[in-house]
Amino acid sequence: MSVRHSLRLRFALTFALVGAVLVLIHAVAILQLNRHQEAQLIDQIVSDEMEGLLQQYERIGSIDGPPYRPLQRFDVRADTQALSLRKWFRASWLVHGYATRGLEEQRQLPAELRELEPGFHDVASGADRYRVEVREIGSMRFYLAYSVSLHEERARAFTLALVLGAVFTALVTALIGLWASGWLTRHVVDLARRVRELDGRSGESGLEQFYPEREVAELAAAFDGYHARMGRLLDRERAFTADVSHELRTPLTSIQTSCELMLEDGSLSPKARERLEKIDAAAARLADLVNAFLLMAREEADGIRGEVDLRECVEEVAEGVRERAVAKGLTLLVDAPESLPLRVPRRALHVVLSNLLANAVSYTERGTVALRTRGGTVEITDTGRGVAPEQIPELFRRFRRGDSLATGEGFGLGLAIVKRICEQAGWKVSIERRAEGGTRVLLALI
């Protein structure tokens, strides 16, 4: 079975995904821009400090002489964060300056600086990182190492804030998308509700007038056109079924009356009487079929309801088929222990029960057919051949009958009629194979 996805949820997820992608792109762009500007700022600081180092050497003629102190890490005091960035950048403990006059003095430099050529370099010393500039003036080389640890900590804090901001923005975008999707699909949901409320008795629905949006209005107009066409088709079907039913009732009544009169003639031969009884039985079945068609054409199963005693209806239906059951040597059991008034269409209930019970009698060759009521549920069981599980869905289709080896008579329309009346009346009917043999039919009326 295919899983149906929510259009609103899909729209919200799409909106959130697009928002998250845009936020991610924006965050990455800001992060890269921040890193680029931070790198430029560090290089500018290093260049400024190098200029200060050169000016100091020019004034006093020395900086740090051999042996040189190594690159050191200094813990940041708690109150450092309160200082301005300018004071950060000018803090003496962030800067290491050196000057060498030859290879001998270069060998006394910290190991991280000895092999560096003139220019800018990134140097690691333990867990610390430094930005180093090397300048060569004549026989002198000047080294300035600037600790970038504070910059990296600030960059990590900025990255974390950026990630949290992106996550928060994505969540807000998802919520906005869910709200916006509900707002955008509200007319579609309302249209679905109005379509469900259409009763099918009128060809005019007028859904288009409720929706100002062009796309939804076009969809509503399509539903209006479809509903109108279906209404015309249903009207023609009802008219045809009613007309045919009325036309057939008169000749069937004549056939049944003639059969009854002829059966009263004692001079009939047994063979002629047997044939006449078959004609009378066939006419009775046709009359029941016509009445069922007329009932559905008038939609009495859906519209005309009155108080019906279920026990009386069950007993009346049982009496109608008892003679056939006895003629086949079957035992017909009726178990309706209590009266139960129901507000249902009486003729529809009579047709459904008659078809189900007659079907059980027709497909049972020996044994018992039982009809029981339990509350608003009617159960009909038999000891016939039963039906294969894979054939059960086919039984409610027109012109489909059970086991081809069964001897039941009929047109293959009884259960199809039962199914249609039950759908109109809101009843539930089901058929299952009994483990001990035979078939069980359950009709839930409430």
C-alpha cells in the first residue's frame, strides 16, 4: 500500500530546506570573510610590530641578544577580555622580537625560527600558533613572532555563535514554513472538505465561488464540472432503473398470478406441475431483483428511515426461505433472543437479509443454516462447501458466483446488490470461511 505524504508537510520541509541551505551559504560566506579579514588584520599587526622593532633597534642598537629566549605561552588573565582589541594587539607578551647578525646567531634562535626565509610564515610551538615575519636588511635579519592564540579563540567563539545562529534560524524557518504552508494550503483543505460534503443528489455544487485564488478556483471549477456530469449520469441511471423496474413488475405480477391459478388446477400432471413451480420460483426471484433495483433507484437505503424491530424482520425473512430450506432437507435455525428497535430503512434491510439468507440456502446441500442476532449484528452461518479466501473479494462483484460446483440458482447479482445497499445505508458486511466448514456472513447495522 502506498503511503500518502502531506502536501503541507512537504511544503514546510522544502521551505525549511531552502532556508537552511541559504543560511548555511550565508554562514559559510561570513565565516570565510571573517577569516580573510582576520588574516589581513594579523598581518597588519605583525607588520606594525616589525616597524616598531626596527625603530627600537635603530634607537638603541639592540633587541634581544644571544642566547635568545624561546617562544613562550602566557595565560590570559580573567580581566583581559575586558580590555580593548587595541590593547590586546599591543600587549608585549604577545610579541617576540629577535635580531641576528649571521649564521652563528641564527643557530641560537628558537628552533621554530631558524630555517625561516624572509617573508610571512605560520609557525607552531607546542599547542600555540604564531604569525612570523622575517625581514633581511643588509647582514641583519629581524624576526617578529606574534601569538595568534587569542585570535583563534575568538574565531572559535565566533564560529560557534555562527553555527548556533544558523541552527536557530533553520528552526525558525521550519516553523515559519509550517505556518506558511498551512496558510497557503488552507483553501485546498477547505475545498477537500466541501467536496466530501457533496451529497451526489444535485448536479450543482458551486464550489468555484468560494475561492478567489486563480489556481484553487480552477481546481474548484473542475470539481464543479465533474460533479455536474456525475449528477446527470446518476439521474439517468436512477430514471432508467426505475422505469425498467416499473415496466417489469407488471408482467412479472401477471406471470406469478397465472402460475398460482394454474397450480390450483388438480388435473395438472406431476411433470407439468414441477415445471410450473420452477416458473413461479424464477418469477419470484425476478420480482425480488426488480424490487431491489427499484429500492436503489429511489435511494430509500439512504433516505427513508423508520423504526424497525430487528427480531421481527429476521423472523419474517426466515419464514420467506423456510420452505426452500425444508425442500432441500436443511435445518433452518433462527436465534433472535430479544427485540431491538433500529432506525433503518425497512425495505433495504429486508432485501439485504433476504439475499444473504437465500444465498446461504442455495449453496448448502445438507446440514444447517443458522441466523443469529447479537445486538446490532446479524450472523448467518451454513454448513455448505464454503468459499476459498481468494474468492471472497470477487463475491461482491456483479455476475460473480461462488464455487462453480455449487448448485445454487441465481444471476450472480444478489451479493452485489447487498454490497451497494450496505454502502448506501452505512452498514458493514463481510464474508469469511469457517474453520469447521461452510461460510459465515456478518452484517453490522450499528
